[in-house]
Amino acid sequence: MARTFDDATRRNIAELCAAFTRLAPMDAAPTLKRAAVAIALTEGDDGNDTAFLLTRRSASLRAHSAQWALPGGRCDHGETQAQAALRELHEELGLSLGNSAVLGVLDDYPTRSGYLITPVVVWAGSQAEIAPNPDEVASVHRIALDAVEAADAFTFVSIPESVRRVIRFRLGGQLIHAPTAALIYQFSEVLAGRATRVADLEQPVFAWR
């Protein structure tokens, strides 16, 4: 379902986020490093539909280089998750947004590499001027919301190394895995009015470090 990029869509998504009951952090949270990512909503490539920003990380980064990711990173001391997500949006993509841009916060996702990631839904506004930091971002892509709301957008597979299902998000001819796929999946479920939990969705073995 295409969602026109306008104030009515902003209000609708804000209402859906407000209706979502976020789970409290898990018992394992003290052992994990806190991080936050932004699900930043802006106009799509056609200038009409609503889309979110997805990046391809720079190949020169020491960790998770060249992987697909939502803008984000580790929380600084004393930062809330929302503050960290907004800061990372500015550092990675040059977008300067205030607290009023935050529409909601989804569930934390624990990663195999020792992070607890909090997704923050943000309204980036129309004609957002994106200036990627080349040290961190190789490319930026606007992914229309109808791409994640399609019935075949996500698939789940089993692997011998885990009893948990591996989630995959199909984008064109490529597969994007957790944690990014899990966070996008939960957001797509929120858009459908469902409180689907994703912390038990597995990452592929290559991401277990």
C-alpha cells in the first residue's frame, strides 16, 4: 500500500507508534552496549510516496563494512536512545532534526556482536537535504514503505547453528539480514497495527562477531 508523503501520513504513523507498547529492556541489557538507529521517514524517489532511509556502510569501516544498515551507532554516555539516533543521523547523513521529529521508539534488539539496538522512528520532513559522510556511508537509498509492506518482503529460514529463525528482507536482488531486517520487519508490523516481537529472530552466522 503506497503511503503519500504528507501530514496525514505523519499523523497516522505517529498514532501507530503511540499505540505500540514497547517491551522493557531485557535482563541481559546490562551486559550489552547500548546503540540506537533511526528509521528516518522522508519522501520517496518519486517525490510522492513515503520512504525510509537505508545506507550502505563504507567498505573502509572496521566493523560490518559494506553492509546495509539504518543510520545509527553507539549511544554516548548520558544520551537517550532518541538523542543518539538524532545525533547519528546528523553525523552520517547531515540531517539536523529536533526532538519533535521523533514519532516513536520500538523494541530493543540484542545482537550477536554485543549490542542492544533501539530503533527510533523519525519524521525527516520533505526535501531533506542529505549529505552522507563518506567516512561512514558509501550510499543512501530511499526505500518506499510499500516495499516493506509487500507480502513477500520478508522470509524466514532455519540454520543448523541455531534454533531461532533467520529473517531476511528482500530488496531488489539482494537479501538484508538481522539486525537491520528485524528492525525493519517490526516497523512494517507496526504499520499494520500489529505488536510483533523480533528479539528472537536470528542473525546469519557471518554476523556473529
